[in-house]
Amino acid sequence: MRYLSTMPIRIIVLLSLAASAWGEHHALPSNPKTVHWGFYDASLAPVLRIRSGDTVEIRTAMIDSPEALERAGVPGAQIEASHRAIHEQVKRSGPGPHILTGPIYVEGAEPGDTLEVGIESVTLALPYAVNVFLPGLGVLPEDFPYQYRKMIPLDKDRMVARFAPGVDIPLRPFFGSMGVAPPDALGRIDSAPPWVHAGNLDNKELTAGATLFIPVHARGGLFSVGDAHAGQGNGEVSLTALETVLTGRFRFTVRRDRPTRWPFAETSTHYMTMGFDENLDLAIKIALREMIDFLAARFKLSRQDAYLLASDAADFSITQLVDGKRGVHAMIAKNIFTRR
């Protein structure tokens, strides 16, 4: 009888410990009080404070103004009131174009730590996306020296973008910009170029189920997210992708057991290193050196063998070419490693 009498207490304690380890859940909408426009900055006050292990459901904001959306053919009734309020009340305070939701302060995150960002789910929030190119920008500004904007309906049931009659693009929604504050000494930086703080990665592999690891540079990490894409091609050559609004559920964990110098990611099938630089050749070298270091450390390979393995089994892709710093990501399949 003594065993039976203690069972409820033991169960309660175990459930309590499990709940504590799993974390609390928060919701963060996008509105004039929760967004900042065009920059990352370590001095920016957080709009939400959470603990390591907590989850947050975040809704992003559309980059285009309500007027631009209407000119592109978006019905006024499909433009959210929160979107109109952001464009009326929030000042574009940085050189970059992105409206970012956040920042989120993660208790215990300190410079030198790694912030693990688990992307648990990503869902479409609007029935349309917008694609645009602008004068002087993109890969071919000399060929397209004018502005052009296209509204593209999204079919959520079939998960395709109806780009044109007979042209349906499969949707792979992801957040183009996910980043932490840069080092405090840099002050406010442009939201467009990706760098060691991650930021505007525009990496289409970071869909639901992926995990992003970002080096922490400021206390609390100060994570922000935006630039929602319904889909994108590697390169993002015209300047933009299928720009839309997404809702994502993220789990944030402070890690001190896996330091990283550059953003690193995992999907269910691959490990991924990244490199960013104004020079594409240098971006490739950064991604390659990170892959060599990862393989050597994780799988106890010599650097010589890691270099050969990267040549034999890793795929190097151009992430994007239009954000000031070119992006390259290298992916190597997990299933080639047969010994745990």
C-alpha cells in the first residue's frame, strides 16, 4: 500500500520535471509594437523574453506597402489591418528593406554560446505572394532597368503558386531572415546582407523540421525573423522570391556544448554549412572550410580526409546572389555516416 500511496506524488513530480524541460509556449504577432524595420542591432529592446527550451509562434509581416500590393492586384480586403498599421506607424530605421518581428531575448544566452533555433512548423498566412524587381538591383539590372511587380495566387490545398497559366510552382515556405543581434560594437547593421549573425540567409532548405544554429554575440541573443517566402529558387536572382506572410513555431535552446563561428544547420537528411562574402569565391571557401572543420570534429576525420569527403559527397549551392554578400551553402547527407 505504501507503493500505491506514493505513486500520485511521483507521477506529479515526473510530469512537472518534464514540463519544465519542455518549456513554455508564447505567441508573438506582428504589429507596430513588435517589429523593427531594416536592421539588426544589439541595443534594440526585446519585445519578448523567454527561457531556453520555450517555443514561440511568430507571425511575420509583408514587406510591400498596402499601396504597392493594391497596385499589383491584391484586393484591399486581403490586406491585413496589422499590415496597414505597421506601414502607417513604423519608421524604416535601417538601410535594409526587411520588416522583422522581434527581438526575442532568450534567458541565459551569452556571447560565445550558440542559439539553437528549431523550426517546428511553417504555415501560409495569406492566399497570395508578391514578386518584384527594382531598378539597379538583382543580377541583371542592365537588362531590367525598371520596376515590375507581380501578384501570384497561392493554392494552399494543392500547395502551389499559380505563377501563370500552365505554370504551378510547388510551395516550400520558409523564413528568409532569421538572425540574432550582431556584436554590440557594430551598432545598427543592414538587414539585407547575411553574416555571422545569420539574418537574411534566404536559404530555401530551412523549412519546417530544420534546425538552425547561430553564434550568439549579445546577451539574450535577440532573435528576429521576417522576409517570409512561400518558395524560392537558389540564387533569388531577380531580388525577391514569393514574398508573403507566414506563421512559424520555433523552439529556442541555448547551447554551450557546440560552439560555432558561422551559422550551421541540420535538416532531417543533411548537415549544412554556410558562407557569406561580397566575393562569391570567398563565400565558397568559407562554406568549405566550415564543412571540413565540422567533418573533422564530428566524425573524427583528419582534415585531409574531411577535404576529400567534401569533394566526394558534399553539394555546394548558391543560396542567393542579391543581398550584398553572396551566400553559399554546402550540404552533406546524414545517411553516409553509418557508425553512430
